[in-house]
Amino acid sequence: MRGAVRSVGRALHLPFTGTAKGIRKATHAHGAGESGLGKLIELHGVNGAGDMMITVALASTVFFSVPTDEARGRVALYLAITMAPFTLLAPIVGPLLDRLPHGRRAAMAGAFIARAFMALLLSSAVVTGSIELYPAALGVLVASKAYGVVRSAVVPRLLPPTFSLVKANSRVTLGGLLATGVAAPIGAGLQALGPRYPLYGAFLIFVAGTVLSFQLPHKVDSAKGEDKALLAADEQHLHGPHLKPPKRPGLRTVGTAVTHALAANAALRCLSGFLIFFLAFLLREHPLAGASAAVSLGIVGVSAGVGNALGTAVGAALRSRAPELIIVTVVAVVMAVAITAAAFFGVILVAILAAFAGFAQALSKLSLDALIQRDVPELVRTSAFARSETLLQMSWVVGGAIGMALPLNGTLGLSVAAAIVAAGWLTTVRGLLSAAKSGGRQHARVA
């Protein structure tokens, strides 16, 4: 009898232990376990799952639970109360975290525990509809972006010997995408039980993330050999006819490739924010042919997610010495797709645009990472990641605000989307191509 009980226990336990061992084997492969990158991949998966639970709860409360006109007003209020303060706070996040090089694990843990607390506040607000929903949502947003900035700064410290920064970031991003994909249906199932339950799930996930943050290697908290990166705005007050040049290298002083790549990425991130908010309301009011509003949104969301995953996978596989050319190419392709979708608005083209936008955003971000690795001195590279990530998050906020301000006209909206991408491409293409030629000549001389 006792043996039978043990057999049943092993049978019930095996799927969970087997899955855990499989995940651990995948995340720790090729030296990622020894360097500590595997633990960061798992932590980022936890982060993605928790954020998805919050997203499901807020989307159901703010967006799906009321008629379209009222929902638009609610989301506009949500943007005004949460995004506007975040736009003001975001420029502070990077410099503030620069001051915590010896406390990165604590900063990541703090971002998790803050979101756990906010999830409990939201679990009450989503039921009562009280005004505390908005400051709690702002707290979640700021903490989530703070985690993202610190995570970008941590990756260079955990590179395995055979990994490039592009490959490491692609591994981390894929881990987050997979966890988000798993958490989405779980969150939807919990939402069916009641609006509180996804937030209870988020609370537990974020508590686990708090613990896992302190399990990262101690070298994450080391600031040996580091300094602060300066963006163009930071350097303006250091230059002038009577002022000494900056003692520390900044993103501007290492060449134009990084700054142009950052501008192109900002255009794609702005497009992402725009499409999320504009298509959410457009497809609710005017669903894709033959589909409900929920199915229409699901089609576009899945397309974007698949595109993002493919872009991350391709970025890990590419070994191009000219990431500038990758950025120029993917932005040009997205611009062409957006123009086509605006001219011939329809279900297939909207889904294709979402997929290409996700693909381009992932691949261009990995190319930006490669440029920072190549052109920014190691002395300031970690800080450069923090600063660039903050600027990209601000671009997403701006895009979302533009999407909220437009009337629900598909052709008009996608024309604006095409204009956003075109502005980013036209202002950076020349600089990126010139940087690619310079980089190619330098590599040729080295070879």
C-alpha cells in the first residue's frame, strides 16, 4: 500500500519536477548557468508573468467592462493620471539607478516588492472602482520600468565567455516572452473567477521575484571599472568656448551610430505604443471582418507577439558586423508595410503590420545593444543601457498618447503610424549608413 502511494506521488510530482528541470536546463545552457545569466533569464520570466497578470486585471477593469465611449474616457483618465507623471519620472530613473551600482539586486527586489504591494491595493480598487486604482497603477508602471532599466544594466555583468551581448539579451527576452505567453491564459482563467484573482496571482509571482532577485550572483552589485554614461543633453552643459571637454566618454563622444540607432529605436517604440492604444479602441468599435472585438484584438496581439519572438530569435542567429544596416532595413520594411496597410486597410494587413512592428522592434533593439557593446567603452557601457532604456520607455508613452488622441479611423490612424516610422527612418538612415561604412573600414583595418 505504501509503495503504491509513493508511485502515485511520483507520478503526480513528475510533471512539475520534469518541467522545472527542463526549464533550468534550457536557461543554464552554454555557460549561462555558470555565469549567472540563467538566473537572470528565469527572473525575467517571473517579471513577465507578473506584469501580464496585472495587464489582464487592468484591461478587464478599465477597458472591457464598460461601453466603448466610457472605456475610452477611462483609458484617457488612466493615461493622464499614470502616464503623464511617468513621463516626468522616467528621465530620473536612469540617473537615480546609476547611483546604486552596489545595490542592483536590492533595486530589482525593491521593484518586485513594490509591485506586490500595489497588486494588493489594486485587488481592492478593481472591485470598488475607487480612485486609488490610478496611483497604484502608476506605482506598478514605474516599478516595472525601473526593473527593466536595472535588468539592462545587469546583463553585461553576467555574460558567459562565448556569448555576445546580443545573444544574451535575446535569451533574456525570449524567456520573458515565453513566460508572458504562459501567464496570459492563466490570468484570463483567474479573471473568470473574479477581478481580484489575477492580482492575487501577481502578488505571489512578485513575491517570488523578490526572493529570486537576491539569488543573482554578487558580481551584479559590483561597480568595478564602471562610470556614468552621458547622453547629448547631459553633455551640453559641459561643452562651450570656455569650458573643458567632458572627462568621461558619453554616447555622443563615441560616434553617431549609437545615437542614430537609439533614435530609430525610439520611433519603433513610439509606433508600438501608438498601435496598442489606437488599435485597441478601433478594433473594439470596428472589429475585423467576420470576428468579434475580443477575437480581433487577440489576432493582432498574437501577431505582434509572434513577430517579437521571431525578431528575437533572428537577432540571436545573425552574426552581421553591421547592425546599423539591420536597423535601417527593418525600419524601412515596417514603414512600407504601414503605408500599404493605411492605403488598403483590412484584416490581413493590420495583422501583418502588427507582426512586422513586433519583429522590427525586437531585432532593432538587439542591434542597438550590439552597437552599445561595440562602440561604448566598457567604462560606461552599463550606464548607457540604463539611459537608453529610459528614453525608449518615454517614446512608448508618447506613442500611446498620440493613439488616444486620434479619431477611430483606420486609414487615418495607420497613416499616422507610417508617418511616425518615416520620421524615424528619414532622420537616421544617412547617419546609420555612414556609421556602417566607417565601421566596415575599421573592421577591415583590424582584420
